[in-house]
Amino acid sequence: MVSKSQIKLITSLQQKKYRDKTGLFVAEGPKVIAELQTAGLKLYAHFSTEFTNTASEKEVRISEAELQKISFLKSPNTSLAIFEIPKQKEIQTNGLQIALDAVRDPGNLGTIIRLCDWFGVTQLICSPDTADCFNPKVIQATMGSIVRIQIVYCSLSEYIKNSPLPVYGACMEGTNVYSAKYPEEALIVMGNEANGISKEIMGLLHEKITIPQFGVRQDTESLNVATATAILLSEFRRFTER
Amino acid sequence: MVSKSQIKLITSLQQKKYRDKTGLFVAEGPKVIAELQTAGLKLYAHFSTEFTNTASEKEVRISEAELQKISFLKSPNTSLAIFEIPKQKEIQTNGLQIALDAVRDPGNLGTIIRLCDWFGVTQLICSPDTADCFNPKVIQATMGSIVRIQIVYCSLSEYIKNSPLPVYGACMEGTNVYSAKYPEEALIVMGNEANGISKEIMGLLHEKITIPQFGVRQDTESLNVATATAILLSEFRRFTER
């Protein structure tokens, strides 16, 4: 059974304010939960309609009606867990890294985290106004990828100034992405969905890159930030020895 | 004012069955509606909270409460329009084309349509069990791109057998996408979100292509179909003269 205080806690964790306050976040579905456990994340509570013998105090068997009540999903899975937000590891200064300048949509952030996992990006830097990676929508969209990527929220301008990596940015007016060979280690900045990279960060880029448009349309509607990230990561990796 | 029968019609257009029956679909927001009008799509009815002088019989001024009632969106915009589904144009046999084998998610289809527009893909072939391109979620996600792409629903196997184009497919086990130079004119097949390309279509491919994985993870979770499409289109276009 789920107690009233547990329901209150779970519901509150939809909001960043309460995730920050409690140091907890919610994940749903056996697959995502198993991946987070395997990665060593600390389980705080685990609710499932499928437990038969609950081996641990943290495991609570609940009814489908109860799951419906606590789930954030339209079609709830069989289980929901609360995890502790892991402690920040030491910041890496090498490798291929992505920096997000105010990417607001949780779906885009989730897709970008999955892309980072696929392309071996080990650190994702997010400006403080980027969507929160422990947002339930992000957790569900990343399918467990989130445990393999170090995600750091900090001032992008400070980070760039202190980074030894060459800094590239995706812009509407830069050099053609297909015209250069890119280094294995770099920081690639992706901008906000509506406004692109902010003026301050634009001034800190070493090189601006553009994905050329081949279609017939004349407007300035840009590529979606997640698909643009896919293309840039592919271009940076195409010369990498595997 | 919106009449009861208009509300009934609009609500029914959420379902493919009624879109097919009436030959109508719904678009929301001034920007998307304007793009569809500019492209020459035939307007059936137009509801807006902002009309002052309604010049045409088709334009109906409504209250915000009425818009809330008819809108499919969580946060309704200022207007909603009903358009006639355009007639199928003649099938193109040349150019760069994408074929979707049972891509079910409307969000993925919408993203792929935007990508086709960006990369100058003029024809998108969809298997009958692919999401419907006049689904309201697809219409909103494409941001008007849908008017510039010829979308054909038909048997993929028949289409491939009759197409003069070389046929490539995105698979888990194919040649490395970075190892070849691709032709300007081709048909690229993308598979279902969970199962990839079906066995029947797999047997019709001329070449299987794989986007290599660079991350450390060992599981078989593949790239999302929309981001994989972005990367393949980028690879096919990188050698194209603009």
C-alpha cells in the first residue's frame, strides 16, 4: 500500500524545487528502474504491482489503482521507483563534450542524452536554464542512458573560459559542417530551441558550424536542436577510430 | 460561435477513420495555418479568437472558452482551422527519397517530415501501418513542412520493386555509414521503432547501412528512428553540390 505521505512525496517530485530539496527523483517501468539500479544509483523506495515476496523494506506491493494514482505516465507501467540523485563526480576536461545553452524542452534533452550515450560523449554541460535532467519526462526519454553520462549544470561562460578544449557552436551562419575534419576532443555548444546560442556564449566560440539546408523552402525555420545534435555528433565521430 | 455539429466534426477529426471519411484534417496556430494556406491547401473552416472583420463565410470568430473546447492542444493557440486533405500528386521516381516501414510514433513522423524538408527529400513513402501524416500531432510537429513533401501511403514492397532507385536500409548489422560515398538519388528505408525493418523489406534492400556506436554501453538499444534519419540524410547529402 502507498501511504498518503508517500503519494505526497511522489507527486511533489514532478517539480524541480522538491527534487532539489529532497535530493530524490522518480523513474518508472522495470527496464529503466533496473538500469538505474545496475548503474549503482541508490534506491529510496520501489512500488510495483508485481512484487510477490518483497525482500526489502524499500519494496512495496501496490494495486493497479494505486499505481495509476502515483504514476506520471498516461499509461502506467508495472512499477515506479524513487532514487537518490547521485552526487556530482569530478568534472572531466577531456573527450568529446556537448554543452547546452538554454535547451528548454525535456524531450529534446532526453534525446540528446541518448545521443551522447550512443556517440561516447561522456560529459554534458547544461546552462542553469536548460531543462532539468531529473525531470520525469527526461528520465523516461533517456531509457537509462542518463546513468552513463556525466551531466553538469553550471555557468556555460565560466565553463568555456576554463576548458582547454576547442569550442564549436551550431549556428545559422557558420562554416559548412561538411567542409572540415573535426578533432576527437572538443566541446560542441547547442543553443535554445527558439533563439539559438546566446550572444554572450557566441562571443566565446572558436568556430561556428552550420548544417546546410538542401530543401527548396525559403524561411528560416531551423533544424530541431536534437536532430542537429545528432548530425554534429555524427560528423565529429566519423573520423574517430573505434 | 461554434455550432454543436462543428464541435462534433472537429472532435471526430482526431481519428483517422473520420479524416478518411470526410477528407478533412485539423491544423492549429496562425503560423501553421498560414503556411498551409500559402501552399494552396483548401480551407474548409477557420476559427479564431482574433478575427475582427470576418471577410469570408469560412471565418468564424470564437471565444477563448470555445477554442479551449475544440482545441487538441493542452495550451490552445489563437486559432484552429479545418483543411481539405490534398489530392495525391503523381508519384516521383527520381531524387532522394525516404521510405518508412511501420514508423508508429506521430512525433517521430513529424520530425522526419521536417528533416525531409531540410534535406530536400521531395517524396516520403509510408507503409500503410506507419502513423498517419494528417494526425493532429504530426501536423503540429511538422511546422508546415508537410506541404512541401509528397507523402505517399502504399505497399513498400511493391514500391521498392517498381522503383529504379538504389535501395538502402538502416540496420543494426550493415556496412559502416562512414565508409562509403552515397549517390544523390536513392531510396533510404527506415524501420519500426521496436523491430526495425521487416523481414520482407529487408530482403529487397540493395545495401544495409549501420551507424556505428561509440559509447561504452553493451546493450542493443538502438538510436531513435528520427535521429538515425537525420544522420543518414546528412551522410547522403554531404557530397551533394548545393
